[in-house]
Amino acid sequence: MKKLTELTHSEARQYFLKQENYCNVDLPKYFDFQPLLDALALNGNLNNIALGDAKKIDSVNYKFLTNKDGKFAWRPLQLINPAIYVNLVNKITKEDNWSFIVNRFKRFQKNDKIKCYSIPITSTTNEKSDKAGTILNWWQQIEQQSLELSLDYDCFMNTDITDCYGAIYTHTIPWALHGEKRIKADYLSPSNPKKKFLGNDIDVTIQSMQYSQTNGIPQGSVLMDFIAEIILGYADAKLTTKIELYNRKENKYKITDYSILRYRDDYRIFATNQETLVKIAKLLTETLFELNFKLNSQKTFISDNIVRDVIKPDKLYWNESKQGEKTLQKHLFLIHSLAEKHPNSGSLSTALTKFLEDRVYPLKLFKEENSKVLVSILVDIAFKNPRTYPVITAILSKILSIEVDAETKYGILNSIERKFDKIPNVGHLQIWLQRLTIKTDKNKNYSEKLCQKVIDNNTLIWNIGWINNQSVKDVFTNNSIINEKKIEELQQVIEPNEVNVFRY
């Protein structure tokens, strides 16, 4: 495995232009952005498109909401307009620019007491997807190292940033890359024209994809994860400076014996006493406030039992549960209990994936199982746990394939749709329901625009009217994001490797 910042500029460009990194939202495999991204990458006119025109339009990116809890919590996801996406990739991975960014990250990471483990990871062997590699990196570095640190420290604080991506102020990007004082001095300087800074260019490009907004960045791509890391890395460096300044002023109680592990906006702060934790938390709060962030008080806690509390509660619960239930229904009730106690958790997705692979997918027929009851439990889990949509759809597809009674099967599908009609803005769910029905009724109507794109290729996903070059526009016309061949090759039953992030 390699960190993104260990790649050459050309390798980094290739990495960002992979469709799995362009869109890290789970979609059925017939959504294929690679031909469009490749064609745009080869278009010599792309770097000259008028981004100023895009800033005047509200629908440049494609946006949809996914529900977080089956109630009123929403997470906005975006498919960045591919023309702007590739344009931004070209800027960032230009040889001099990439070298500058990599060196900037080295400065962020000078304090060996603050370690960041969320720089995107890529597999050099192609055995695992980049997404799988990143997840494994979290487990190996954050969880395992947290347990190791219990030997050296007596307590720790767990905290994170409230609505991190939504709170990002895009002007902090040039601050992070070039220094806040330098950027502000240039802005206030009477000289004209102003100096050109890469950070300002990135800032303006992101504004062009979100109607000139400077608050928030789009969620849904590794590129934006990397942009966020630039700002959060800058926060690490600022925190280091604040600790150093504190120690210069303080004669008795210096902050020296500590260790901080950060994964994106999640912080684990270790120390030998709680007084040190509180001091660091105060300085971290000040640092983040200066960058328009604030800590999430509801997720902040201090513990003096590191071994117990560094493991996520959902994982502890599932590890302690009796997982060897003989019947499918009992096994599902166990998973349902996990979902109730730890909604939308990683352990829930893992448990359902194992249930699919080990219990359901190998089945040829039901033995004393009620398919409608199984579906009822699954749908109730999905209703409140949107991250489970893909794997639950796969389980449903297998259950429906085994159900021999056509009327029962038809009734189950109608009941599923009626159940989810009660939740507004469920475009992501509709995408997976379409995968469930696509082999039996490809033209079944869903309101989600990406579903309509599957039925009618002329459906517009991104606004390209602002693009001032016809050859760039033609790329969109000539490269569909729907792979018809993959639809033809699909089996009615969704195979585990379609929904398992650790697929080989």
C-alpha cells in the first residue's frame, strides 16, 4: 500500500481519474464514469473552459440526498461535474503543483506526536480496491495503534468536528497551502494584478461547482477528501505551533507527554493525565475555530480505560454477540438488534455482508423459512440504516429468486416500495431498488434522475450549457455513464462482489 502523497504527479493524476475515486458513493456496477473521465482527460481544450460562467449556475454538479437515520437527518452527496473535476485534477497534479503540495504535507506532519492516517491509500498490487485499502489502513493504524498506546498512556479523549465538510470555508484552502498571513497580505495589497497562488485557483474552481459558495465542499469523491486533508493537515500544524507557544509561556506544567491520532475529522488524544487532555482540547478548539470548525460536544468524551474504549461500541457489541444462530430468521433478528443499538455502523454493514456471503447466497431453496418475515426484518433495518442499502438489496435479490410463488414475490416488491415511499429524498435507495428490478423490468419508473438515465440515455445529469468549447461538450454526448453491456451481463441475483468493498 502507498499513500497518495508518495505517488509521482502522473501516478496521482491516474489515481484521481479512476472512477472509484471520482465517485466513492456505492452505485451498481453499470454506472460507469471511466469512459467519460478518460475522454475528458485527453481533451486539450479542457483546461481553458470558462469556470467563471459555471459559478453563475446552481446545477453544475449533480446533487442528491441520502437519509442517515430513517428520520430527518440528511447527508448531501454530489457527483462533481466531470469537466470541472478533470480540470481540477489537471491543476493539482501538474508536476510543480504536485511537488509543492507533497512538500506542504511534509511540513504539516513535522510533529511526530500528531499522526494523520487519513491520507488516501492506493494498492500497488491491484489486489484490493483503493477504498478497501483505506478502510484496512484505518483498522491497522488507528484501532491497533490506539491499543498499543495504552502501554504508554493512562487516558484518552475522543472527539470529532461537527459537519466537517459542510463547515469548510473554501478560502482556508489557500491559507493551508501558502500561509494565512501571506494570502491575506496579498489580498489587501494595492498591487494589481494580484499574485497567482495554486490555493486560490483551487478555491475558485470549487466555487465554480457550487454556485460561487465559499461554505462547504462537495462530498462523494476522494479528490474532495484530499482537499479536506490539506485543511485538516494545516490545522495539525497550527495546533503544534499553539502547543509550542504554550510551553514557552508555561514553566511548570508543559504539554509534552501526549500523542494524537487523527483520521479525517476524528481525533484521539492520549496523555498520562486528564489535565493534559483538557489543555490540548482547549488549544485544539481554538485552532479549529480559526478555520471555521468546531468540536462536536455530543461525541466528545474522556476515558481512563483505553483498551476498552478505543474499540468502537458497535464492534464490541457484535464481537460479544452469539453469531452462530441456526435459522436465517434468528440470525437476522440478531443483526436487527445490532442495528437498533448501533445504527448505521460499520459493524452492521460487516454483519450483513457476512450474512449474505455465508448464509444467503449459497442457498438453493428455503427450509422452514418465511420469506416475507425475512424481508420485513431486512427492510426495517434498511429503513433506518442507509449505508446498508447495497448489501440489503443483494440479500433481497437472493430471497426473491428462491421464492417460488410469483404472487408472493410481486406482493413483496410492492410492499418494499410502499414502505420506502414514506421517506423523502431517497434517491440512493431508488438506485439500488432499480438494480433489484432491472432484469425483470428495466423500464420501471423511478423518480431519481440517475435511475431515469438508465432508462433514457438523453437524461441530463450535469448542466453543461456553460461550457464554452464544443469539443468538450461533445465528450459528454459521446460517452454515456451507463454501460449497457454490463446490464446485459448482470444476473438477476446480485452477487456479493457487487456490494462488498473488499472484492478482489
